[in-house]
Amino acid sequence: MASTVLSRLALYTVLFAWIILGLSIQFLTQDTWSSISIVQYFLSMEESGVRFRALILLAPFALTVISYLINERAKLFQETLLVEEELRSLFKELVHAFANALDAKSPWTMGHSERVSSFALAIAKEMQFNEQDMEMLKIGSLLHDIGKLGTYDDILEKTDPLTEKEWELIRMHPTKGADILKPIGQLQKVIPIIKYHHERFDGKGYPEGLQGNDIPLLARILCLADSFDAMTADRPYKRAMGREQAFVHVKEKTGTRFDPDVVKAFLRIYDTSNS
């Protein structure tokens, strides 16, 4: 009886020693793989009895190593997620700041991009878009006028009718916007939204005269959102329409300027005159 107790005590002492050795190798030398090589050495023994005893003795040590690796991986993963979240938050803040800077170029466009984004996201939600598409649409809406950085301010502020040459410059802003964002890999899915948001459903828009379903759906949503805000806001060359008048105009342009499905979703949200 006494010898059995002593044998078990000796075994537990050896097991405890392996745990201490494992911890020492890992936390003092930071050389986990060297400690694992000890395990590999014992497992390479040819005599099965020795190998079995080695497995018993090394089991707690192996668990210690595995636990350490899992904890380190978990900490690294958490830190990576935190950094990614901080970068994502910073990116969103920069997009909003840039949109506000664009709108601030003129008192006539103050808040325009934020309002357009709100309209567009409401339409997309009504049409049951997924979260990723909603995020792309939000960025595209906020930056849809970025190409106007290359447009002369005096044209944007002009109260008289634009000349044909001035209209040509204005029509270049979607393509310029796409060119500005082209080097940014993360925004490749946003570029078509910005580039084609002035295309018309009947093919008479710009810059490429795309028609119907050839126009990206997110760009068709942005087209309506942008147009509606322009209708209901003052500009140097016109007074704002009332909302009811704007709803009538949207209905009249359904199938020509605007996608009918997008219009239906938009009116379900905003036009309560028929409810």
C-alpha cells in the first residue's frame, strides 16, 4: 500500500516537473518549438513501452504547450480584430469628412451628400439589399460628387443657363470621380456606382449612354436619390420644388429617367399621398 502511494506521488511529481519545464521553456525563452521538439524526441523511441510511458509523462506538458499556443493565437486574433475595427471606423469617418468638405464648397450643396445617402439607403433597405451592398451604396452616395473637384467653381455657382461647353465639363464629373478612386483597391465596387449614377433608364444619360439593366442597380438607386434631393433643394439656377411636386415629377420620369422598380420602392417609403 505504501509503495503504491509512493509510486503515484513520484508520478505526480514527474508530471508536475514537466508542466514547470514546459512553462519555463515557453515563457522564459519564448521558444515554443524547441519545447515541442522534446516531445517529438520521446515519440520517436522505438520501444513501445518507453513510448507509452513518455506519452503519459508528456501529456500535461503537451496540453500546456497547446493551451499556450491557443491563448497566444486568441490574443493575436483579438488584437487584429481591434485594429481592423479601428481602421474601418477611421475610414468611415474620413469618407464622411471628405463628403462634408465637398458639400462645403458651396452653400447650395451643404448637406447634399448626407441627404442623398439617406434616401439611397432607405430605398436599398426597402428592396432588401444585403449589408455589404448597403455599405458600398453608402460610400458611393457620400462620394458621388467627388469628380466635381475638377469642375470650375464659377460653373457650379452660375445663375445663368450653362453653355454647351460648360455642360460638357459638368458631364465629365462621374468619370473624373471614378478616375480619382481607381487607385484605391477597397473601393473598386464603389466606382461603378459613382461612374454611372447619371445614366438614364432609357439610355439617354451620361457618360456612356447605358440603358435599363445594363446600368448597375446601385447606380440606378443613387440616380433617383440624387435627383430627388436636387429637385427639393435650392440651386443658383432654380428654386426648390415642393415634395409633392417632386413626387409627381418622379412618377412622370418613371421608365425614362428612373428605373420603375426603384421608383416603386422609393414611393412606398416617402409618398404617403395615396395611403
